[in-house]
Amino acid sequence: MTDGRTSRWDENAGAPEASAFMHVTAPKGATEVKGAVQINPQEDIYLLSFVTSEKNAEGIAADLRPEEPLKLKKADFAPDGELFRHLGLAEPQTLKGARSAGVCPPCVKDDRRKKVQWIDIYVQALKDDQARVYLKAF
């Protein structure tokens, strides 16, 4: 039971709800599609992750219209706890070689995502031209 001041996972929400909120669809043929919604006192956090081709991952990142392209960042600790661990995944900012970008949809006049304040995207290269996409939005 929660009193509205603590975070909790919405047991009835997963990849479809996160996908709908972000207006991002896992590409046809994507595997390991996972999602979750964390209910918070301030703003809910939507998580979506899947494995797809490197080309599809790049296309998804471009479609979000970040001001800067995906770029490598030094692997770091996870400042906001262990969100993706809830999905059985490593936190993307802790992965060596993961590229990331962030975007404020209202700031780039993305009318498809008017209700989304921010989206972080991480792309982790895997073998055989595959990549794991991590999306976190609020």
C-alpha cells in the first residue's frame, strides 16, 4: 500500500504503456521488448527497452530529434537508482561504450510527444549489428 509519497511500480503497465506514452514503437522483429512504469509523487517514469538492428536504433534516436546526436559518455554510476534493473537489465549509464542523447520534446516542437517532458535514449552496440535501445521518459 502506498500513501502517494513513495515510488512504486505499476504492476498493470509494461512495454505497451511505455511505448504509447513516448510514441515510440519497437521496430518489427525487435526482441527482448521490456517496459515498465514507475508511479512517483512528482512525475511518473516510463521505461522501454528492446534489441533491434543498429540501423533501427539509429533511426529511433533520430526520430526523437535530440539537439545533439548520440555520443559516447564515460560509464558512470546510476544517479537515479536502479530503474532498468526492475526489467532485469543493467543501468545504461553504467555500460561501457553505450551512446546516449537526451531530448525535451516540447523544446524541439515535437507535437507527437507534447505530454513528455524529457526522453533519455541509450544505444548499446551488441554483436552481429544488433543494438539494445534503452528509453527513459517522464
